[in-house]
Amino acid sequence: MAAGKYLKAVLPLFAAACVAGAGMRASAQGLGVRTDFKFRFGTDAARPGTVPVTPESVYTLASGYGFEPGVKIRGFKSEGREAVHTGYCASDQPFYFSVALPEGNYRVTLTLGDPKTGSVTTVKAELRRLMLERVASAVGAVAVRSFTVNIHTPTIPGGDEVRLKPRERTSEWRNWDEKLTLEFNGSHPAVHSLEVTRVDDAKTLFILGDSTVCDQPQEPWSSWGQMLPRFFGPGIAVANYAESGESLRSSLGEKRLDKVLSVMKPGDYLFIQYGHNDMKEKGEGVGAYTTYKASLKHFVTEARKHGGIPVLITPMHRRSLDERGKVFNTLGDYPEAVRQAAKEENVPLIDLNAMSGILYEALGRENIGKAFQDATHHNNFGSYELARCVVEGIRHAHLPLAKFVTKDLPPFDPANPDHPDQFIMAASPGVTAAKPDSN
């Protein structure tokens, strides 16, 4: 189905579901407060201990689970007794499946693949967070994969909540509703089973930042924060609270830090990357080494009070190559202020500013445009490469978090990036020409 037709079918339904804004909740009347499920897809008869999912299982508040409307789903029966022949649902277009769940971290285990034809499946969660990349299953086989995902709401204990922007109540609502939404994409995506289990002992990697970090809702825009989950195995959940247009001070005012602190557990991480919008703020005494650095230190102090592990990240360069193919600085003293704050507070530093400069120069004037969507924001390729840089930063800083990096991920050298013409990423349904917010 073409993106335009998909949006025409889905957006009216989605808008109706979002009209109540942050006060609306997707709690399932039929499922109550269950946090563990075993869904079996296909047209087989129901089995004890499992929830059957057929092509007609469309999500409603009453049922609390099902396919999001807009795409034709086909169902298949089991053939034989072997696991590879269990029933499944498949489509020739990307499709979504949702289940209502309370806020928290969940381990998701999927059995994927079409045993009749083979398939390649990419799985994204919530607002296009990349969880599984191009999982291939051959004819006669299936693939089983697991990951940990975070679900969050605007609510802050004590009666407060995050002050969401209008776009967060509409096109970005999947990041805030009380349900898990999985996007199945790629070449003929097919799903046999889905198991969801709440895991209160999983570590959470919180992210606070701006439009270069947040979960961008629609193609072709993308940010490194929504690519990062793909590079971690089960046990780490990435909770991205970054938002377009944000500075450190506006995030404080909108209570994004308060929300993170309200759910942070000892040993959780807080990645902090701002600067693109902070440098545009005006006023007496406002600057990189004054208000900006003081706010960075405030975020660090508050995270530590709650037992968290803060990590400072320098903002990546904008698209800024001169005629010689060399990066030039458009961020003033803001990257250096981050480095100073990290040193003064003894905080781990990921120098994405330095690594992005190496990356962009390696791409050169011929290919740098293939990583960007405009002068500041990236597409899937650019955000993927930056996420690889962040993972290398985690390894270089010797963070304990590095032990959760997926085993299939080799070291990454920003001076030798992937070639953009060889990069393949299944595009999500929905395209917009509207730029992300900026301050």
C-alpha cells in the first residue's frame, strides 16, 4: 500500500484516538492490569495459556490488543507438529500490533518468518524505535528474537505530568500512551508468536535532548536515539524522553527531567545531549560557560541523587563541510562547555561532536548529503551511523552498559563509515515534509 493511501486510512482513526490529549489512556477494559501475555498468531484454534490473534483481531479499548487498522493481514494455519509449521499472520505491507500495558519495561520475544516463502523482518517499537534489524528466516524456518522495551506516560507521581507539546499529543502520541505498539516491516513480515513479560529488574537508559536525539515520528526524519535500541540485547531498555526544539532550560520547565527522576532506579543511566537550541537562547548572562554549563551540572547532580549514572554527550556537528571537505564549527563554545562540565563533575563523556566531525569528513562532500535531511537533522542512514558512534563512545568510556551491546556488533570507526548506497532500512509508513521543531 502506498504511504499516502495508508495515511488516508489510518490518520483519521489515529487522530480520533488522540483527541483527548495527554489525559486519555489506552487502558484495556478487557485485559485489566495484566503485564504478561502469550499471543499466538494465525487461524488455529485457541490453545490453553495463550491469546489467539487472527487477521480480524483489530485493536479496541475493550479487547486491549490487536492489529492497528489500515493494512490487510492474512492468516495461516499450522501444518504438522514442528515449530516451524505453526500458524502465523503475514502481510505484504508494514503493519502494527498493539497491546495495552502499564508504564514500565517489558521483555518481548518474537517468533518471526514465513516458513513457506522465507522473509526478512525489521521490528520497530512505539515511535519508530529500531529494535530488530533485518531478521532473515529461510524457507522452512523461523527466527526467535528478544529485546527489552520501555513504555512511558506523561504522568508524574504526586499529580503532576510532563507538559507535552501539541505534536506529542497527536503524531507522537505512541510515545506516551499506555500500550506497546510494534511495527512489523521489511520483506513480507510474518509473525508466529509474541510473548510480553514485565521486567522490573532491567536497566533503563534514559535519554534527554533535542530533535537530533528524539524519536522522530515520520519518515524521512530520524535521530540517533531511536536507532540506539537495536544495538542492545535484552536487559537494557532505552527510554527516550528527548523532544524537538528542547534546550536544557525548556526541558526543566516542561518537567522532562522530573519525569525521568520519578521512575529512575539506582544503576539506571541518563544520557544528556543538548546544545543546538541552547546556543540560540538570549538574555543577560546566558551562555555556554554560564547558564548552559550550570544546567548540565544540575542534571548530573539530580541524576546522582536518585542513584543514576549520568553521561554527558557533546552535540554533533551540523552539516558543515567547507570547500576542502573539512568540518567547521557552528555550535560555538557549547561542545567545549560539555567537555568541561564532564571533567569538573567527573562524569563519563561521549564526544559525539568529535566523532561526527570525523564521520562527516569521511563521507565527504559527495556523500554527506545522504546522511542529512536538512542542515541539522538526519535521515535513517545518518542517525544509524551516529548511533554507532554513541555505542563506540560507550565502549571507549568503559561503561558497564557495554556488556549489553549485541554480540553481532563489530567495532565502528567513524573514519570508515558504512557506505550510504549500501545501507538498507525498511521505511516506516507515513512521510512528512514538515521539519522537526527547533528553538
